[in-house]
Amino acid sequence: MLTHAWDRREFRLALGAASALFAFASLAFSFQVSTSTPSQTPAAAAPAANPPAQNPALQAPPASRSGLNVVVLDPAHGGTDTGARGTGGIRESEIVLDFAAQVKRALEGQGFQVVLTRQANDNPSFDDRSAMANAQLGAVFISLHIASTGLPGTVRVYVNSDLPTNTDPSGLISWDRAQMPFQPLSRKLGDTVQGLLAQKFKGSPNNAQAAAVRQLRTTAAPAIAVEISSVVVDDRADLDRMAPGVADAIATGVAMFKPSYVLPSNSPGGTP
Amino acid sequence: MSRGLRWLIAFLCLGVIVAAIYLPILRRRMKLAAKLQQQSAEQARRELTQPVPVNPADARVKATMFWASGNSDGLLTQTVAELPLSSDPVLRSKQVLNTLLAGPVDVERRTLPPDAALLSFYILPNGTAVADFSEALATAIPSGIQSEQLAVDSITRTLEANVPQIQRLKILIHGQEVETLAGHLDLTGTFQVNTRETAPVASPAVSTSPSASPAPSGASPASSTPTTAAPTSSAPTGVAPAASPSPNASTPSPKPASPSDKPPTSPPGSKPNLSPAPQSTPTRPADSN
């Protein structure tokens, strides 16, 4: 009788101890799981880039006149690609979209048709953006950027640096170097716009700079990139204040460039 | 019976106490191990790349480094540094690039992110150099045309000034060809390094080096073997891949003018049959070459 009661108590104790051990063991196991998982997450978190491009058919206006009709404005980056980011939370992809709207208005004021490569926060590929200019008749291409370096309040215009001479025995230009025949025209447009910008924004260079800008390489049109310095400003208003001047310089520059817009002989526009 | 159970309970209690003490220690150790593991990948890569042998026997020569001017005008200024440089071009390139990466005394003048490392470097027989940098070069550099251009310029101009054997430079990121450095600058092609191709630079920095060549002949071949996977796609002529075949070569071009009389084949998405421009006579055939 007595032993029986003891037995029960001991049994309960044993059961309690065993469950405590089990609890520890499961706790330990969960640590192991939690320490091993973080190494897998970064790969899973890789952003899905390149959402599908906008439908160009919505934007591509039929150009009937010859000469320079259309300006393709390219607000760079977008979507998961924010571009340059300032410590104050300024994002290149957002600001260039606002700039593009102002530049568009200024260009339309000069009588140009304007096509935007993106109108929302998405990110068409480099090729999709170039294709919008390549599909136009008599277009120029202007890519808008905000730098993360440089003297704040200055603007720089870039043209594609000279591509290596074509070594293809057939003498054909592959589309991924479509900019090649347009380089002299791009230079002329770039210098014109840069000259106007230098008047408005002191400290900016007087001539366009050459750089291997990926976006320009596949563009079969006179193409420039305009980069505004910079996202390091504390207040976004400092950049917004530059927008009217940039818009005006670009619109005036394109209008000044228009008479010299003659398609090169080996461009898509030069051959029947 | 009851004594056996008591022993069992005692053992179990002991087990619980031991576990209570040991498991927190174990947990701490595991956390530490996980942290170490993350570091070690980058560290191992660094250790692989570090042993760019600086041989004290090499003569100290004046090496010209191109760093930023420091007043955010996007310009480079040259700095002459006395370095023991090898006469082997590959070794020498690694040495100057590591010096460039290590950066100037003034942080403002940096052109490359401090985390970036040169993983491997080799020179093809035709004078094209291939430099493979760690991912930090692409991820830690300030995004922008100006900053990316400055970084590449500092690399190419420093190589030009110190290693006359290099004609062109191909930049890889972690063994891979990438489209852009950080969203702007095109890395699919090669960069012209030596602009004076016919006359190799005879800068004072270089001229002193060949004389002092008790260069360890054993060391150079070892270092010239690429440590990471060689890029299979490194086109020696600098032609970017994906050159479209352009099937219609049927139109014979009377004008020998320049590369092509054929329009560039349109990118996917553009309408192919545009070839517009009733502008029949291009009065100014503003050809580039």
C-alpha cells in the first residue's frame, strides 16, 4: 500500500523530469534551425527585376513628317531599381520621373512630340527603352539621371564614348552597337544642351563628356544622358528647384539642334 | 524497485541540470559559428587574393596612381607613389591595382569602394587584360554615370601609366561578365587602355623597372594563373557578345565608306520595317568610323 503510493509519486516525478528534458531538447533543436535558416534567406530575397515593359503601341505616335519630330525621354531606373539613393531618402528613380514630366512640358512647348520610356514606377530593360527611340521616325533620345556624386547644383551631359571600330567582316553594325553611326550627331546635341546648362548652372562643364553609358549604346538615334548632381542634398526641394532650368535648357537645346538633324547614311533612316 | 526509480530520477535531474547549463553555452557557440561562417567567405576570397607577392627585392619605382581630385568635379589627378613593382606585367598590374584599391590617404579622393578586391588578373596575348573584381566593386560604388566612369577611368589610366603591355581592359565582376557596373556604365565591351598603341609609353615610372630584374621567375608564373574561373566569353577583339548575324548581306554596298551601309538590325520590340526617311540625300554623311 505504502510502496504503491511511493511508486506513483516517483513515477510522476520521473515523468516530469523526462518532459523537462524533452522540452530542452526541442528548444536546442529550434536554436539549430534558427541559426541555419538565415543563410538561405538572402538568395530567396533576390528581387525579381524587369517587370514587363509598357506597351509601346500606346505611346508610339505615327510620325509622318521628316526630320526631327519626336523626343524620347527616358527617366532612368524605376521599379525595384531605385538608382542612386541619398542619405535623406532621396531616390533617383522617383525624381527623374518628376523631372521628365517638366521636360516633357517644355519640349511640347517647343512643338515636339514626346514619348516617355516609362510613366510609372516600373523598370523597362535597357533594350526596351532604346527600342522606343529606334521605333520612332526622326527621334532623339534623352536619358535623365540624378548622380550620387558631383558638385550639387551642377548638371552634366554625357554622350556614348567611341565604340571600337567594327571588326565584323560583313561591315554590318549589330543592333547592340546601334549608336555608332549617330555618335557625331549625339555629340552635337550633347554639346548644345550642355552649353545651355552651363549658363544656368554654374560649375557645370561647357562640353558634353564621353562615357560608356549602357543605355545609349543600343539607341539608334542621337542620344544623350543628362545627369543632375546630386542625391546627397538634404532637401529634395534643392533638386526640384533645378527642374525648370533643366527642362528649359533641354527644350531649347533640342530646338537649336533640330536644323542639324540629318540622318547618317548608314542609319536606318538613311537607306530606303 | 523503488530504489531503482529513485536512481533514475536522480540521473534525470542531473541530466536536466547539465542541460540547463550546457544548452545556453551551446546556443552562444552556434550563433558565433554562424557569424564566422558569413565572414569567412569574404575573408577566404581576400586571403586568396592577398598574396600578391610584394617582393622587397624588386626595385622601388615611381608608380603613377590616378585618384579623384577630391573636390567632386569628376576629375582624376595623378599621384606618384614609390612602390616595389615587379617587372612581370601581370604581377605588376596586380600590385598597382591593389594599391589603387587600397586608396589614397585622403578618403575624399577614393575612386573605388574600400571593400572591393581584385580577385584575379591576366593578360591575353593580344594585349587585352582581364581584371576580375569582387562584387563589392559593383554593389558598394555610388551609382551614377559620373562615379562609375571615374572608377573605371582611374583603373584604366593607372594601368596605362604603369603597365605599357596592356592595350585594352575587360572588367569582370566575380568571374562574370556583367551588363553595367552599377546601373549605368557599360561593362560588356572592353576599355581602351593604351591610347598610343604604336609607341608604348616610356614614362619614367616604367623605364626604371626592367633594369632591376632579379624578379623571382618562380613567382610570376604561379601568380599569372587565374585563380577564379576564366571568363569563357572574353572576346579578345573586344566585340561584345550577341552580335546579331544579320542575314541579309545581299545588298552590295557601293560605298566603301564606313563600317556599314546596312542599318543596324533593330532590337527586339522595335518595328523592323521602319527604314523611313524620305530624306534621300543625306547631305552630311556624318559617319563615325
